[in-house]
Amino acid sequence: MSRVGLVLVSHSPALAGAALELARAMVPVDPPVVAIAAGTAGGELGTDPLRVAAALEEADSGSGVVVLSDLGSAVLSAEMALEFADPELRVALVAAPFVEGLVAALVSAAAGSPLQAVAQAARNALAAKVAHLETPDAALETGVEPSPAAPEAPGALGASAITPGAAEPAAPVASITLPVVNVGGMHARPAAAIAALLAPLRAVVQLRNARGEQADAASPIALGLLGAAAGDQLTATAEGEEAERALQLLQQAFAAGFGEERLTPRTAAIPGRGLGVSPGRVCAPVRRVGVALAPPAAAPPLASEERPVAVAALAAARDRVVADLRHRAAGSPGARAGLLQALASMAADPSLSRAASQGIAERGLSAEAAWWQTLSEIAGRYRAAGGRRAERACDLLDLRDRVVRQLRGEEAVSPDSGDPAIWLAEELAPADLASLPEGSCLGIVTESGGPTSHAAILARQLGIPAVTGAQGILGLADGTLLLLDGGTGELQVNPAPPQLEALQRAATASAGAASERATPRQPVGPCRLADGLPVALLANVSSPRDNLEAAELGADGVGLLRTEFCFPSAQQEPGVEEQSEHYASLLAAWPGRRVLIRSFDAGADKPLAWMDAEPEANPALGLRGFRLVRRQPQVLTRQLEAIAAAMRRSEAEVWVIAPMISTVAEARDFVAMARAAGLPRAGVMVETPAAALCAEELCGVVDGISLGTNDLLQYTMAADRSCAALADLSSPRQPALLRLIARVAEAGQRHGVPVSVCGEAAGSADLAPLLVGLGIRALSMAPRALPAVAAALRQLDLDTARAMAQQALAADGTEAPTGARQPRDPG
């Protein structure tokens, strides 16, 4: 078959050869003839009309030749070459971009398009890039102007005579949705394949992405700029006589993945996998929540007499938001109340009001605009800081929107309206989750956020399965059936019937087990391995509700009492008597059993409204935990006094432990303060590699050690545990973490110092056996994890646990699962 040939006129043979290599990759089978006329006879940079003329004859097979040139003198050489060429030869000198024009022309010629269509494809090749990158104003600023049509040259087909080869468009006849199922997405090769597929047809086809951007399917460059990745969906609309045929061919090509590796049905629907942050498995329709609030409209500056009125209006709106959040906190239990109170404290922060009021007074901004700009700017700084601070940006934006809605007189938008569903959102506001009616949210999937975000913490408190970091999830239409596993991060769209049946069987079994555990709950302890070795199962407690649940389940005691969550509504430091009363009420449930009370672990992601803490560039490495004693030793002195008073009123075995210990000197100081307060048993949290490496020396100073694996893992791997991209480094199975745990356990056994683990690993039925194999004999976890961990430990003996531990210690770190991180128990 005779096809249009191509000639490349370039000053550089290397440039022409590289451009041709790239273009031919788009047409790997039977490309048309392309001749190169580049450089001079002496091998120097330049062009030669005689070499161009010879290339024209080489490329012609009877259907004409399209010529592309690089720089100005190359165009002159091409024009002069026509003087030496056969007068009957049909040639189109095209003012097209050298690389893009070549790709488009080669694809069009390979499909058998006539000369006019091939030339037009080359001329249009840059339009998509210009539309994507340039605005009309920007084009004027850079001096870019539309190129005039080239004059007709002797023997050449003038550019002004070239018309598109497609049929005149008729009314649209069809529109279809095309899932992108090939791993590489819409890169250059599939784009070229689409253009070649449609070139012979009398149809005009447009493809549109989810952002509403549209491209002509005849242009590989335009298609590539749609940015369609694996798992995305494109909409195709066709016009013309063969419109239906065009859509048919497109559907087949997309379904085949253009001959490339295809994604599985699950990952085709959702690009990438999420990060499981709250355990549970559910299958339900999805609903997108979180309506974006429009920013304030531009307006002229306020008159001077209007500005005090705007300041007062802003203050009133902010006060209403603060009052609402505090009201919600008063009616919420435990950590939920603490988080709501923390949000109220943020909203009441006078520095925010001062900054916004300054924008009103000095710049004449409206109350809406001033508050919007202030909170948006601070949230931007938090995002830029990364880590846990980035996760707090969502809180700031939520407060921004709440106050602006108050100023506008709008009702707060609550996402809990409608039938129960799995919620999809970019991020979720913790205030909405904290006061969520039971049953309205079956699961949560977000594109942003992480395991230490307030929304993730609340999801775990509420027992709602949740996955974060699921990029592309918002592309799902409302009502789509989604299978969600909050433990592994697994997400499946429209799961197959066998998966649904397995889920239903699991749900039925779970319901039966729950029925068997009806109130009063059956205790789980005492826990012994299959060979009789006892393992103490303790509970992490943040509230009276946690305390009651742990006691009902028969925990051996409390391995971590988080005192920073005990006074969620406090705006100032609680007094010694108030603290003592609260601690005594919790201790009453544990006569004769161990209770480890951690001193205030403030700072970083646990701000206390009454604690004097200055902003830090990196809070995780700053003043937090015991380090705050350096600035406010009296706070710890009063707390230890309150704990001692509560101990004297109870029958519990009370221990006190200090968080964020790094040196033996710090441990010694804490033990001395505890002894001075009358507390006989004092220990430390080992959460830093420094403390773990000094375990031998610590055991000579303290009465007990509690390993906090959450922070110990983060500091050991230098990987923020909130970063989904580093999930493999943040797996508790990392050998470096396990070796530090083993080191501490061995030191404790040699010195007779009890060592427990209270981090996330202790509450995992998969990881608890490893910890026992490493020498740990006490595990502390969220109350809800007690039954599963007890069941797992009773099924194995110590030799099996040790073998499992040795295998994990010998791993190289690559076996840590990237998608199956265990739920965080915030501590």
C-alpha cells in the first residue's frame, strides 16, 4: 500500500536520529518511510539542499511527502531542494514543531491518511501543548504569535490548501466511558495507537478526563496531556458517519490495555492501595462527603467606619464556633471529648483573632476574607512542615470553614445525612466524626491524612473501618459498591460474588461471637501459652469507658493510663485534688492488680490547652513528654502528689512511668521525684533508640520499663509513621525495631526488672507471638484487642514463639508489608 513519506531536515544528524527513534516507538509495526537530510557532506552541523532533494525521492512512494524542518536555514534548504526535485512530486512543507510534528505525522501516515491529513496532523501537533501550558495573555507576554500560512512553493502543496481529512462533523451519536486498565496509563504509545486506530475512519472523536479537560483523539500529543493514569476513566464522544464504529474500536483497544500489562479489576478501579488506619472489613455503597466551601468573593476595601463592625462580627462568629465545639465535647466520652476540646482551644487562640483582625483594620478586608486568609495561610505552613503537623492542617481548614459559615449565616454542613454508607472524602473533619450518630458511617476512605490524624484516631475510637492515602478514590460515583479492609488497606470496587459471600460468612460468625459475649462480658484471662507460660494482658486506658471495658474483659491490669486524656475540658492545669479524685475513681476497678500511670505526655501531637508550649519547627524532636519538666517541673511535682494521694485510697498496685526518656540521668531524676512524692514503684517509657541502647544502665535505676513501639519505630527508622509512602519502613516487623525490643527484654530479665510493651504491636494477634518470643511477658493494648490476642497466644508454645521471633530478627526489612499496617493505638 502506497503511503505518505516523511523527510526530516535538520542541522544535526544526532537530533534527527533521536527524534525518529522516539517517533518510531509510537508505530512499532510497519512504519512509513522516513528519510533524513541532516548535516553537511563534511559531517558538520548544517543543511544541504541537494541532500534534501535526495531524501525527497527516497521517501516518495506515490502518495506524497511531508517535510519537517528544525531551524530557519533548514526551511530555506527545503524550499531550495524543490528546485532539484521531480516537478510531479507532491510535497508539503509544514511549519510544525520538529518532534511533536514528526510523532503526529508518522502516526497519521502509518494509518494510511492522505497527504493533506498527514500535513494537518503535523501542523496541529503543538496546539494541545499550547492550550495546556499557555494562556492568551501569557502567549502575548512571551512574544508567541500564530504563525502565518507559508506561501506556496514551486512543486509544493501550500500549507494554506491543506484541510483536515476527517469528515464534516455531524450531531453526536454516542458517548461511552473507557476505563484505563493498562499499567502505564495514557502515555505516548497508547495515545499514538488511538490516533492511528481512528485515522482511517470518517469520525471526529473527543476524549474527556474527570477534570473536564478534552482532547482530539486524532492528536497523540493532546491525548498524552490528558494525564490519564491507570485506574482513571475517560469519556469518549464521537461524531460523523462512522462514529459508532470508532467508539466500538476504542472500547476494544482500552479493554485490551493496548497490548500492555493490565491491572487487576481492583486496582483498575482505584489507583494504588490505601493505608489501613482503623481495623474492620465492610462492603457497602459509597457516598462522597465534605462539600467544599467557596472562598469569599473579591470586594473593595471596607470604609474605616465599617472595620470595627467587621472585627466584632468575626469575634462573635468565632465565639459561637468555640461554644458549639465545647458543647459537643461535654457530651462526648474520653478521647473524643479531648479532641473536640482541643479544636475549641485552637479556634479560641487569640493569635488567630489578632492576625485576622489586623487584616480587617489595616487592609480593609471583610471578616470572611480576613479569617479565610489567616487560617488558609497557617494551614499551608502546616502542610509544608509535613508529618503530624501536615495532618493538623485539616483541623485548621475545618475551623476556617465553620467560622465563615457562621459569618454567612449558613448551617454547618453535616455529612451524616442520608443512608448509611462508606464515606469518601479528601479529608474528614474530626468535629463531624466526634459527634457522629451510630450507624450513619459504615467506613471511611480518604485521599489525604494518615494514622495519627484526628479523624483516624476517632475512627478507631468509634470502631469504624478506615483507609487513608487512597489516591483517586473520589473518582468513584456515589452508590458504587466498595469492599474496604481497614487493617490491610485493601479496597475493591464491585467485588465478585465469592468475595461477598465470604464477607457475609465472616459477618455472621462475628455476630454469633458478639452474641456469645453479651453483657456481662466473658473475661479473657488469665492467658497462658499452650505450654503453660503465663503472659499478662493489660489494657491501654484513656477514659472511664475504656477502664470499664477493660475490667469487664478481665484484663490483668492497666499497662498504660494516659493522663493527658483524663481532663479533656480543662483550660487550666487541674488541681491536685481534682486529679487525685479522677485517678482514684479509675484505680477502684483494679484491686490487687497492676496499673501503670504515665505522667502527662504533652507536646507534639498531644497539645494541652493549659501547658505553656512554644511553637517548634519539629515538635516530634522537641519539648515533649518528660522533657517539659525542664521548663515546668512544678506540673510533674503536683501530678505525682495527686497520684500518690489516689494510691493511698486504693488497693491497686500503682506504678508511675515517664514518657520520652532518652538518658539514664533523666530516668534517675524521674525516679527521685516519684520517691519524693511517696510513690514506691517508678519506671520509664522506652520510646527512643537512645533509651533502648542504654537498657542495661536503665535497669539499674528504674523499677520497670514500658516499651512504646509506636514512637520507638518512628525514631529508629527515621520514618514518620503518618506517611503512607513509607508504610514499609513503619511496619512493626522491621528487624531493627525487633532487635531493640529484644535488647531491652534481655536486660530486664537479667536484672529482674519487668518489661511490658504498650505500642501498636502489642494489640496485634499476628505480632504478639513475636514479642513473647523476644522475651516480653506483659502486653498492653486497646481493650477491644484483648480477646483476639489471648486467642492467638493460647494456640502456640514458647518454642514456636521463639522460632517466629528468630525468623523475624533475621529478615532484611523488605518483608515488612507495605499495605498491611496494623491500626494505631494513639499513645
